[in-house]
Amino acid sequence: MNNIKQIAQDYNINPRALKRYVKESGLKPKQASRLQVLEIVYINAPELFYCRADEETGMVEYLDINLNIKLCYELKALREGKEFGGVSL
């Protein structure tokens, strides 16, 4: 399974939307590393994760905030060259 499909499954993201964002970033979807794709997810989280904008406070409310936490931990591990073994929340 390629990185886009696996990440889409891991983070409950629409794979077609993720692929479009990867292409728009200038990367080739089949050649993008897991770290590169996760960085795109991080940058575009409000568009890719299921969420809604609260008009009164101007904040974004995510359906599952644990996915954001998992994303941050995995990005940190991959940037440090470590294998990500998951996070218990």
C-alpha cells in the first residue's frame, strides 16, 4: 500500500483529497515519503480532517482531536529518524 492510501486510512482522511494536496505541493504521489505526506496533512489539517469552524470564537473544532495529537507525535518521531510505534491516549 502506498503512503497516501496508508496515511488516509490511519488518519481517517479522504485519499483522493490527500492525493490532490500532495500533487498541489509539487510532489509526485507515488514517490512522496511518509514524512512528506504527513507534513502536508499537518499544514492542511483543517481541510483534510473532519472538523467545523466555530464562527463565534473563530476556532476550529475537530471531530477527533486525538488524530491531531497522533499526527504531531508521528511527525516528531519521523523527523528525529525514529520509528513511530503509536501513542496511547
